[in-house]
Amino acid sequence: MSTQRTEARMPVLLVRKRAGVVGETQRTCHLVPVPDDDRTPVALTAYCGELIHRGEAELLDQPSGMPCVGCLFRVPSPRGEGLPEDW
């Protein structure tokens, strides 16, 4: 299983629903927390709340297409990391 890490220490999966499962405009790149165990789950839940069932999506090595805005707003910031002072 390929994972993408945010700039610090928080592993996330980049997942997009497959063509034909949803329309092209709904094929956004979701952020999904890496499951805690090594078993392949029946479904994943993106940070935005989108339920993604096994076989419905493709796992991405890098961001592709439009990002899911809901996931971007809800993904936790990496532990111990605050905003830079000049933010």
C-alpha cells in the first residue's frame, strides 16, 4: 500500500474514485488516514466524511486532479507543528 506523508509525521493516503464509479467532476483527490492495522479494510473514510468502498477507488502516489476541499479543511495538522510565526 503506497502512502504519502504530509510535510511532517502524519501518514495519509491519497485516494480518488475510479472513472465510471462517479462522474469526472466528482473524481477529487481525497485524504484518508492510514488504517491502524495491516488488514485491507472494506471501506475507507476520508477526512471529509466520504465513504470509499474497496474496488471503487485508485490509490495515488501523488496528488492528481482537483483536491477535495473538505479533506483539506479537516485534515489534522501534524503533531507538534504550529503555524510559522510569519503566517
